[in-house]
Amino acid sequence: LDTTRPSEDDGTITLSGIGKSFGSFTAIEHIDLDIRGNEFFTLLGPSGCGKTTLLRMLAGFETPSRGEILLNGRDIARLAPNQRPINTVFQNYALFPHLSVAENIGFALKMRGKPRSEIERTVEEMLALVQLDGRGGQLITQLSGGQQQRVALARALAPRPAVLLLDEPLSALDQKLRKNMQIELKRLQKETGITFVFVTHDQEEALTMSDRIAVLSNGALRQVGTPHEIYNHPVDRFVADFIGETNLLEGRVVHEGAGRVEVALEGGVTVTAQADRPLAAGRAVTLAVRPENTALADPAPGQLCGKIDQIVYFGTDTHFHLTLDSGVPLVVRRQNRADGQMLPPVGARVGVTLESEATRILKD
Ligand code: ATP
């Protein structure tokens, strides 16, 4: 592959005030978003939240009802798909079954009237890039699903777009192949320096692969940040709940304050949590704490206590599903040790501690 990487501001996308309505239905509310050049950026959200609609507007298959889409500072919102230096890899690959692997990969270059020698050279480079060296002569139907996915990627990368859009490209692959392709995609992105905009509803996939993630629901952005920020500092209940498993607890602020704040939970137990804004005494708040930031303890007065309803073994760790004395469910995750440890059984009454540094007060 040509190792001249795109410059820093190449492949920079700015969405400003983007909205999309289908008749009276608003699929995208109003989105302002910057995607940096050379970034692996993921649009994450549940089915129907508008991810595909947003991607289709970037590709040019849909025209925004409102707003601007800038690519490297130029408004492209009303350009036809083939006038944009943007390519898409679809979920179903959309390869040409009657053409060979090499013909598929070289297709766009041929359409653009590139000389044959250049097409051949690029096809070879692309085959090497996706680790299908020597397979150029094969027919698409002779390849496995994972290999077809690689051809689809090579075909989309061959014209060297500034931006590659990927719409749930791994959803048709089995679990193992999917994991391999996640690593592979990340490598391809870094190696080519092309901006990738990746759509998925799989939060684990988003956390593994992305430089940054935008979480969407109901056509609106809820949070944009690095996987670490999104996972450890979810701004609201929706993000906390959608990304990984989260325990949510209701309570009231004991004393006015910010930073470390005492919260009285339902049932009367007081815990310490992190607040990123000043909160008045008596204010009702929701706390979020991940199962891995909780621990089992001996039951004691003044401490959260509950009963174990279910124990689920995961190999690396065990999840304890409890019902607290207040009636609220809570999951405790405990890392397994190789030496086999004594674990409390289903039905046991246990205490629970929350890591105060990792217990956060959510935005309402
Ligand atoms: P999924 O993960 O299920 O593909 P998504 O997040 O990609 O979901 P979109 O396909 O963008 O969601 O759809 C967002 C909303 O817009 C949905 O309610 C959908 O029904 C609606 N929608 C999308 N395209 C059209 C259209 N052409 N006409 C009318 N409504 C549409």
C-alpha cells in the first residue's frame, strides 16, 4: 500500500445542525458532531436510533432535511454519493458474484478509467492488505463469509477514500471470526490512516475498536467520548444502562456539596458517590456503579445488605445477582481465582460494598 498517509485534517467531518425527517417522522433530531481525521469513530445505539440514517447522509444516499455536512471544511451535504471521497462497506457485502475477487476490488478504479497497470498494482496491494494474497483469480462464490468480508473491505479501500463508512459489517460473521475481524479492521484503519465511521448496536464491539464513540438514542446524541469516558463516566441513565451492565440506585443527597457526596439510599443506608456538579441537600439522585466496582462482604449494620438470588459463572469471573433489603436488584461481579474459593451460596444473606470512587451520580 502507498504509505503516504493522509494529512491530519484529511477525512475530518463536521456535522452541524444535521436533522432528517421522513414525512412527519423525525429520525434525526439535531446533531452537531466532529469526527477527526484518521479516527476510528463509532456510532452506537439501539435499533431504530438513527445510526444508519446518519451514515446514509454521510454517504449521500439520503439528503439531510436540515444542516451541513463538511468534509475537510467543504459542504458535501448535497453532493451525489460518487462525488464524495467516501466509500461504504455494507452488512451484506454487496459484492458482484459474477466477477472475480480482483475484478471486484478493481471495479471502482476501472469505472474511473484508471490505467490497467495501476489497477493491477492497487489490487495486489489491497489483496496483501486484507491478507488474501494470491486469491485474485477466485470467484466470490468460492470464498467463505469472512473472506468475502475482506474482499468487500479491499474493494471499498482501493480508490483510497478519505472516509470509509462501515454499516454493521461484522454482524453476519460467527463469534470467533467476528473477534478476529475486529482486530483486523482496527489494524486496517491505523495502517491506511483513513477515517473510519463504524455503525454498530454492539457495545462491546464499540468499546474494543473505537478511538471515540457517539452514543445515540431516538435520533439524538447522548454522549461522545473515548471508550474509557463512555464506560467509566456515562453522563446519564441511558448511556450507563446501554453500555455494559450497570447497577442503578436511587437516593437523596445528605449534605450540600460537589465531588465526594454522601447519599442516603432507599432503605436508609448511606454511601459515598462522585458528583460532577454541586448538589443541594435532600435532592433526589440516581447512582450508577458497575458490578466490577462492588464487592461482597459480611452483612453488618449500616451497610447495604441483601440476599443472593442467582450465581452465574463466566470462567474469568462470577456474577452474583442480589436483591437488596430495599427490594432493589444489584449485581456483584467477583473475579475468579484459580485456587477455587469459598463462595456464598444462593439464598445466603450478604453485605455489599461499593467503591466510592467508581460510584457516580448521574445527570437527571
Ligand atoms: P438498526 O440498527 O435497526 O438498523 P438504526 O439505528 O440504524 O437501526 P435507522 O435505520 O437509521 O435506525 O432508522 C431510524 C428511524 O428512522 C427508524 O424509526 C426508521 O423506521 C426510520 N426510517 C429510516 N428510514 C426511513 C425511510 N426511508 N422512511 C421512513 N422512515 C424511515
